[in-house]
Amino acid sequence: MSHVISSGIPGEMTSEMLSRLTKELPIHKPNVIIILGGTNDILRDTAANITLANIINLHELAKQWIKSRNYTIAHTIAVTIPEIENGRNDKTRYEINNGLREYARSTNGFTVIMELEGMYKQSLPQNSIYW
């Protein structure tokens, strides 16, 4: 039976995600790991190269863990960062998302991209609920 477990913590930075990942993997034993990180880094003005490196390290740690389990079918999914606060720090977000796409292409299908970039209209008012 398949199930989805959300281990995300609202407000968490990618550096905090890195410190938690290796503790979470043995508990849940996933064969597919979806990673969406970077939104809070952007909101706190973390440099794009640092955020991207953290996200790539998350995928690499997950890949090492998956391979150590000898799973025959396993992947990580890199989720692009959607628009935030009506375009705030779009340049940083684009840089991170483009880096994620390049990273995924380099993994020969082990990491795939889930595109959230462009899914939200930039014209949404500040008090909108984002899903």
C-alpha cells in the first residue's frame, strides 16, 4: 500500500531541511522523495547559490540513502519554487529553478522536475490564499 507523508515544517530554511533529512529517511523509508524548498530562503534574502546548493545536497543525500536501500525503482522529485508575494525576488527564484532543472537533467532520470513555477498568477492580491 502506498501512502504520502509530509515532513515539511512551515517557515523552515533549506539549511534546516538538510540537518533533518537524514533523521527522517530511516523513520519513513520512502522510495520517492519530493523536495520543495527555498521559498523561505528567498523571503529571508538568502543568496540563490546557497539555496540551490542546499536543495541539490538534499537530493544527493536522498539519492545516497535510496541507493543504500537497494531500491530498484526510486526517485527524488525537485519541485520548482512558485511565485511568491507578487514577484518578490523573482530573479533569485528563476536562478534557483533553472539550477534545479539543470541538476535534474544531469541525474539521468533519478531526479525529475515538478513544475510549480508559472502555476500562480502574479496579479493575485496580497491577501489571497495560495494553494
